[in-house]
Amino acid sequence: MATRQRRTTIAEVAARAEVSPATVSRVMNGRFVGEAAVAERVRAAAAELDYSPSPLARGLALGTTRTVAFVVPDLANPAFQDILSALSKSAARSGYRVLVADSVESPSDELAIATEIRRRCDAIVLCAPRMPESVLAGAIDDLAPIVLINRPGTSANAPMLSIDYLTGIHHLAEHLYSLGHRRLAYVAGPGTSASDQYRRRGLASFTAEHPDVELVALTGGVSLDDGLAAAARVRDSGVTAALAFNDLVAIGLVHGLEDLGVTVPDDVSVTGFDDIPFARYNSPSITTASVPHEELGIQAWDRVAALVAGEEPGHSVQFQPRLELRGSTAAPTR
Amino acid sequence: MATRQRRTTIAEVAARAEVSPATVSRVMNGRFVGEAAVAERVRAAAAELDYSPSPLARGLALGTTRTVAFVVPDLANPAFQDILSALSKSAARSGYRVLVADSVESPSDELAIATEIRRRCDAIVLCAPRMPESVLAGAIDDLAPIVLINRPGTSANAPMLSIDYLTGIHHLAEHLYSLGHRRLAYVAGPGTSASDQYRRRGLASFTAEHPDVELVALTGGVSLDDGLAAAARVRDSGVTAALAFNDLVAIGLVHGLEDLGVTVPDDVSVTGFDDIPFARYNSPSITTASVPHEELGIQAWDRVAALVAGEEPGHSVQFQPRLELRGSTAAPTR
DNA sequence: CTGCCACGAGAAACCGCTTTCTCGGAAGGT
DNA sequence: ACCTTCCGAGAAAGCGGTTTCTCGTGGCAG
């Protein structure tokens, strides 16, 4: 296939404009302070040769790549897609591009992946919910500038954006409680994930407040199929309501239950988490805790931009999920 | 915040191992052919200093970045997310990373974005359905190595992976026809998009074969909200079935219709396109044409890998959508 | 008329790594 | 004992830019 093309270099432009490469560089970067005619000659030569500086060479000389990494456990997860989309758009406005990677194939390599990709760019937005705190703490200096996603409570010295899963699921549980539910199931996420543990802690504080509640934790997962697979377990557990790890699991669960002849919300109420667009469009629509993923992407970029500019980044923030009461929850009928 | 750290360089390793940088380079790249003791000294020094070569400098010297760009109209579209996810995973296995960009904010900049991002990496996977053929043809040499997505019929000399939208929607229409539908609506996508035009052509060939069919084209879009917004127009058009541009539009449309008291599929049948996971989980589940997005991502990487290796890339292929008959279509009741 | 300064632009060093070229020394052949 | 050959490893030249340093020129003041 096509011979790998050799782009025109600064030296060629310099030769054609009969100036030195240094002058071309200055003109291209607006640092030129000399005769207008010279600048014009350079610009003309550059235009004629269709020249544009090599980002690679530029990066090496300048020590900056105008690239930021985005590392998540699983790119296929819609929640991350929304963050990525917003991050990419925000970064693009500042001329930055986003380099992506996920660690779904080997969670244990999360640190290695982050370290490797970090060297290719200026900063990293890292979502590593399963990374042990000690590992993260040891790596944070190597990875800086870094913005963390969903590591509430970390001692790492880095701006962090998170979702208050604990409070969010607590509110969902309270909602179910107020409807009259007393036997609840938690269809869990990956046990190693921090966000799963925050949900468990939220539920623990909830049950502590309500001794009359019986809560059973069931194996779940993160995907539609995981929710579908959990349906039988939920039915067999005899609960009147199930709190799913996220919306995907909730939607899968709802359909799994209906396949089994269990009606939602009449027989069993179901809640999700995230408020992905489909949560609203599902039948029944899913009661969930709404998480502002785009906002997360936008603010992640704000923090990154501040860090690479050497400024103080905005504060770490914890977004409070907003309860979206929809059709998948109702008072128990038995 | 943290002082921007200076990574250890090859020179420092060389000094510590008391060899030249050239030797360190050779050892690091497995090209060393000398005393084992020297290699060991280098490895030890590298380990002690926690050295790893700068990808930037390496890229400049080698003329390769081990990065591939992925440019699409809108990263938020689930179809692209699936492709990206598969592309990223495949590329990662070969040590490549994916750089992303979307042109949603300014479709006219599509070429500029592609050109810019292309310079940062070794190849590009480009999905630019709205780019005029003449523009694409003129840019293809600049962008090579390049793999195109969804540009069937392009004269560009580049491997291309596409979906046969034309045949796919034709089959969907035939399905509706066989159910007895004679008055159909097409809830269109962006008029400028090539994939919309292929759908229109597919429908044109369908109506040509069935003169008894009345087809009306309605303004639609690409998103859930676009589908929702089209509901009233579909109802008012008096058709018994609607072919939506994609699954998102179809799902939005189904819910919009039901909000208006129109039942799917009893009053109006609806079809989608893509077979995103939610199409199956919607109520009613969406009859659609299934498109293998992950496969597209995988094969895109195969082509890229071949191109950068200087090999002949696999053939361009056109994937045939597979009809998924589900609950959103049924015989007309009036 | 001389001396100083400002200014415009080039030479050269550098960013960090790879690779070709080169050279000194040891091994091997006669 | 001498010359050739080979081998291990360093010196140096890029890769394509940016930036500091330097220098020659022209203008202005003394």
C-alpha cells in the first residue's frame, strides 16, 4: 500500500523562504518580531508546501503533547462513554486530544496500563475503582498531573470527582422503605469495586437505622446480562424490592423477572443507579439515582487544564445523585 | 501542585551502568549482542532508576507512535462506542493506543480534525458519513494509512468496512410488507449523512418493487429525543408502520407514540436499526436490523495493523445486517 | 566621527532515543 | 611473529522541532 509519506519539514520551509528554521519556528508560533516581509515569506512558503509542524517533534522539544489519557475499567460501559464524550469535547476546545484505555481484560494490570499511557501524554484522568488504596497512593506521584474519578476517601493528593453512591443508594432504600418495603435485595456489583463497597456501606447505614428491614445481598454484576441472570435469585429470595448495582443491571433484572412471570413493580420493585438515558425509556421506566456523567467529564477537564497550566485545580467535589422516581417502584402488594 | 517531574533519561542509565546510551538502547530493545555481564549491568541500572524510554522521543526517532486515531461524528452514539471499545481492546493487544475525536460540534471541520489528529499517530480509522466524496478523495493520501467506516461506494483507495444499510432497510420494509403494511413512514436521519441516503435508496428500491406501497419520509434525527419528537408527525401521517433511522430513534418514537395513546405494535409498527443492546430490552422489544459493531472495531484494527506493517490489508467488507424480528412489529389492525 | 544600544535573524544546543559508522583490541590463520 | 578478520561498544548523526546565545547591522546620542 501507499509508500509511507514523508511530511515536509521545517527545514524545507526555511530553505524555500530563505530563512533559518529558527525563524520559521518563530513565525509559526507567533513569536516573530521582525520585518513583516520576512514573516510573510515564511507564511507563503509554509502554505505552498502545505507545512504543519510535527506534533511529535514539537512535543519532544516542548515537553508537552497536548494529549490527556482517560483510563477506565470498561469502555463499553455507557456511564464511561458519557464521561469520555464530555471530556473529549471539553479537551478539544483547548486543542487537546484524549487517549483512551480500559483494563477490562486484566484488572490487575490497571496500574501498568495507567503508567504506560501516562507517559504518552500530559495528564491522566483515572477511574480505577478496584485499585487498592495502597497501590494508588504509591503511584499517584508518578501519574501526576492526575484527576481521579470515584475514589472518595482516598488520601491521594489529587483532585477527585466522585459520586456519593453511599448517600444515593441510601436515599433509594429510604424511598423503598417509605413505600412499605421491608424485605430488600441488593443485586451487587463487582465485589472488588470501590463503588460497590460504597453502596454496601450506604445500605448498611440504612439497615442500621431500620432494624425492621431485612436485606439480602445477591451476586450481580455490571451488565444487562448480569441483571437478567440475577432474576431467578431475586425471585427466590422472596424480597419485595431489589436495589440493582446500576441501571443496566436493573433493566436486565426487570426483564428477567418478567420473563419469569414476576411483574415489576407489582410483584417486585426495582431500582437502578446512574440514570442512563434508557432508564427513562424502559417499560416500566426505572426509578434510579441520577448521576451527572457529562458534568463529571467537563469538570475533569477543568481540573486537568488547571493542573497542566500549573494552576490550583478546582476543589474535589462529590456529586450528590438525584432521586428519579419512576415506574419501576411501587408499594408492595404482599 | 506537584512540580512537574523529570523522568530519568537514557543518559542517566548509561552513566550508572558505565556504558554508552547506544548500549542501553540496544539492551532495552533486545538488539544487544555482547557480553552478558554488560547487559545485566544495564538492566540493573534501568531497574534501579525505574527507567522506561520516553515514547515521545522513541516515536520521533522511530517514526512511529504506536497510536491510532478514531474519528467519528459523535462519540456519544452507542454504535460508535461499541466500535471504539472493540478497536481499543484489539489495538491494546498489539501495544497500540487509541486517540479519539468527534466532530459533533462542527461537521464542517471533520477534515481538519482528521488531518490534525492523524499527524499525532500512525494511522486513522475514520467514520465520516457526511464528508463529501470529493473532499474525502482529495484527503485520502494525506490521511493514509486509513481505514474507512461506512463509506460504501467510495472510490477512495483504502480498506473500507461498511454496513449494507440499503439491503438492511429493504429487508425491514419487506418484513413490514409481508405483515400487510402498505402505508409506511421513514423517520429519517440527518439528510447530509451517507447512511441516511443509503437507507433512502433501499426504500426507493423497495417501493419500486411494490407500487401499492405509500411511503412518506419524515424528519427525524439520531437520538432518543429525536424519535420522541417525531411521534406526533408519525401519528398524523396516518401510516401503519414506521421505519426509524436507528434504534435510538425507534425507542424514542415508541415511547412518544405511547405517550400520545398510540399503541405499538397494535396501532403502529416500528422498526429500528443497529440492534443496540437496549433494542432487545425495550418494551416492546424492537424489531431491528442487527449490525455487528464490535466486529467492525475488530476488523478495523486488523486492517490498521496490516497497513502499518506494510502488508496488504484484508479486503473491504460490507456487513449484511441480520433481521431481528421482535415485538415492535405486527400485522396492521386497520 | 565615534561609541553604544536595540533589533533582526542565524548558529547551535537541546529534547530523548535509535542507528549507522567507526575504531580499538582480541582471536585466528599462516 | 605478523596480518587479517571479527566483535563489542562508543561516537556521532539524525528524527523535527524550539530556544538560547550570538553576531552583524543600523540608528541615535554624545
